Amino acid sequence: MQSAGHPARRVPLTALSLAAALLLGACAGCDPTQARLAEPLQVDGVVWQPDNATVMPRGNWEQLGAHELLVQWSAVDGTSFVPGSAMPPAPTLPDWHRIAREPWARRVIMGLAGRLDEKVARADIEQLVADSIELAKLPMPVKVSGWYFPVEIDPNWSEAPRLGQLLAKLPRPLWITVYDSANVGPEALADGLMKWLPPDVGVYFQDGVGIYARQPQVALHYAEVLSKRLGSGRLRIIAEAFRPQVGGGFRSATAAEIRPQVNLYRDYHVTLSEAPHYLPPALVDELSLAQH
């Protein structure tokens, strides 16, 4: 609306045409999805796999929004990383009280008893469940918001249904990890889980992108199917923040590799793996900024 007594200022048509042309030129080829993939990284949590090399985890992962720490295990191969266990303690225990004050560990999903070797772990699930029950009884030095049983499940493990009754003995809330090394597809993966997984156990789906098992778009489809079949509250994504390196082993993924991977999962609860080994401060700083 114009003010009384003041004529409207006229903008020459040529100026309007030039502004429109510039706007159209700037947006030509714009893809909202691509723009989203370039945004600063935002995740919910990070994974920490305690070992003697990372017994004192430090990082700036809160810059990515991380506020939940998924601890892979509290004891591995009969060695405990928490005080008070009947198992022999690790040479150095983590500074749990300091960890509890970290902004990236306001909530902790505490892993129970595990094994480094997956085949050994799968052959010993009864003992691992028994050990886990005892570990869960200890007064934990962090705020535990859930528990994690660190024997990972994939379609190649034909005896996985044995876990159904065993998981019933563990405390809640309880989470497990599932991955698809056989590439059976999300529907078949969900079908297998639905046959035996207790309905109150949540699933972390490991995306497989870090080992080049699949592209992020395919991993997203897995998440969509699993979320629909299990229920959205039972499905979280573990995004692998590593890649194979020449000569063997793994390296940190680059920002250019991680950003489009993780930003594609923006509608889901995302946990980055594994933070102390693969997410150093300089990489986090880069990921916390938009890509230009």
C-alpha cells in the first residue's frame, strides 16, 4: 500500500529484466537434493569401540550435533573397560567421569560383553549373554540411556534366531546391529528379523558404504524398508566414516565422501562409526561447515 501524497517509485523495466535474468541464471540447474547434500553435517551420535589405543577418547563431535555415545562394548575377550567387574580390567580404564561430562556423551548406549572375532562371538553367545547380565548389574559411571549387545547380525548367520530367547534376558532399552553382507535386499533382511527378533529390541542398520558394499542411496532404501517393517522408533543408521586404504586396513573417509553419504540420511537417527579412530578434529571442523 502506498503512503498518501507520495507517488510510487518506478523501477525501469530493463532493471527488472536484468534482476530476473540474474536470479534465473543463479538458480539454473539448482537441485534441492544436491543443495541438501552440501549442508553442514548433522548427526545424533558417534560410535566408540574401546581399545587400548583409544581408551581416552577425545573429540569435537558435538560440532556435528552428536549428543549420544554408542559404546561398542564394556568388556571384550574377557577384559573389562568398566570398574567393578569380575573380569580382569584393561591396563588402563577410561576416564568415565570425564566422558560423562562431554557434550557428545550426554546420553550413552552402553555395549555389553563382546568378542573381537565375529565367528568366535557367534559361537559363544550364551556365555556373552551371561557375562552381559553381570555387567549390566554394575553401577555405571555414565548416564546409561540404553544397552547394546555387540554380536552383529547378518543373513549369513543361520543360527541368529537363537538370539531371540537370549536377548529376552538382557536389560531394556536394548539395541543390536544388523548388516547385509549377502546383499539379500532390505525386504528379505526385514523378513528374517521379523521371524525372531523380540519386538522391543531396536536395530542399528550398518550402511555398508564404508566398505563399498553399497551406495548411500541403496542404504537409504534399506532404512526406509526396515523402518516401515520394524517401526520408525526401532531403526537407526550407523554411517561408516571410513574407507579401505591402499595396502590394507582403513582410513578416515574424506569430507567429500562423508557429506553426501550422511546428509542423505537426514530424516533418520544417524550415528557415525567410528569416532576416535576416523573422525579427527580437523575433519569434524570441515564437516561442520557447508560445502561451497
